[in-house]
Amino acid sequence: MRILKTVKEMQLHARKLRAAGKSIALVPTMGALHEGHLSLMRKARIDGDVLIISIYVNPIQFGAGEDYQGYPRDLEHDMQLAAGVGADIIFAPTDEQMYPAGFKTSVRVAELEQRLCGAARSGHFQGVCTVVAKLFNIIGPDYAYFGQKDAQQAQIIKRMAADLNLGVEVVVLPIVRDKDGLALSSRNSYLSPAERRAALVLYKSLQLARDLIDAGERQAEAIKQQMQGLIQSEELARLEYVSVCELENLTEVTTIQPNTLIALAVKVGQARLIDNLLLETV
């Protein structure tokens, strides 16, 4: 497994791989790898001839007062995990490599970036799109893998890749959960034992929504109200939003229909947690 830390090194290797007719599967990450990331890597390992993992905590997607400085970092452990699933290359650039002096360009997907999490995290998805566009241009992957837990991010990146003709297939894989239902996240490491128990309210609220729909409820507002009530009953949880929206455009819907996304964001302690339920059929 190679560890590459400069853009030029990564570009050179990527050009050689493409010249040799190798397909490239990329899993972009910010490190602090867990089973959710590893599930993406295993699928990418199957799909592509060469598996590349990027590990980079992207500063421009963090807002003022967010957890950029405290975001968990453990490159050595991440490398061990990546090697265990058969990664061929880890691209781990520095800030100076990704944003050299004089850098002024940004990429954004209008409207989609302003909904759901974007309403409270101004500039976040612009930072995400900019770094992902750079990774796609540096590496030139055939496939790129993202988790359904970050549903808004996945839809935005799919739109960006299509709009800019980037030539990469964006693959979105299911949420990976702990045994008790909590969606795996690098930020779960912030939770105290009591907060970890409280964080289960996200999954419980989505289960409640699923039960209501299975019982015949189709009114989005009625489902949201019951979910909000459950979350607000947990004293350690601070609700940011519950959304019932159409998956592709993230616009709110009034009635449940196929490809409806039920998404939420909740703060527990210092951790901002997100989760969702995708209703592909009803």
C-alpha cells in the first residue's frame, strides 16, 4: 500500500493507472475510520481495479465555532484499517497541498446546499463540493463511494458530478449502524456514556416514523410532529430539524411518496448527529 502526500505524486500515479487501463475506485474520507467507511471500501475493492482512499480533514467545510481543531485524527490507525480491506493507495495531503497560497476558487450546488443541514451550516457544502471536485480532478476515479447517512451530501455530490461532466459514477451505500441502531459516525467518539444512550433517540424517532407509515400514516406534518415530540422528550438532545423531503431535490413534501427522505439533525453534548430513513417504496 502506497502513502502519497502531494498532489503531483497522486496525479502521476493516477495517470499511470489510467494509461494501464486500470479502473479507479475512490473512497473520500476525513479519517477516523469506522465500519461505515470500511463497508464503502469493501464495495469499492470489488468494483475497481485499484482502491484509493483519501484521508483529509477539510478545513473549508467547517464553520466558525465548529469542531475542526478537535476532529478525531489518527492516521496510523486509519492506515491499518485501510490496509486490512485491501487499499492500494492512501492519499493524505496537507492543507498546503490542497489549498496553496493564492487559492481562490470554490464550487457550489445552488439551492441543494441551502436545505436541511445547509440551513444551519452556511458554506459547509460549498467546502465539501470544492474539496471533492479537487479530489475527482486530481485522481480521476471511475467510481466514488459515499454513505447514505450523509444523504444531503451524497445528493449534492451526485448533482455536481453530473452538472460538471466529471465522468465519475457516484455510488451511495446504506447506513451502517451499531447493534443498538445508532448510525456510525466519527463524531460518536465525542459522546459520554449518558450522551451515547441519549443519542439513540435519533434512531428511535426514525423507527417511530417507519411504524406510523406502516400503519397507514401518509401526512408528513403528522409524522414530523410525533418525531419532534419524541426527540424533545430526551433532555440531553437538542433538536435542529426534522425534514420530510423528496430525495433528489430535497424539497419538503406534504404526503409520503416513493423516494421520500426523512432526515434529522440533533445535537447531543458537543456532537451534532444526523440520520435518515429513505423510503424507496411506500
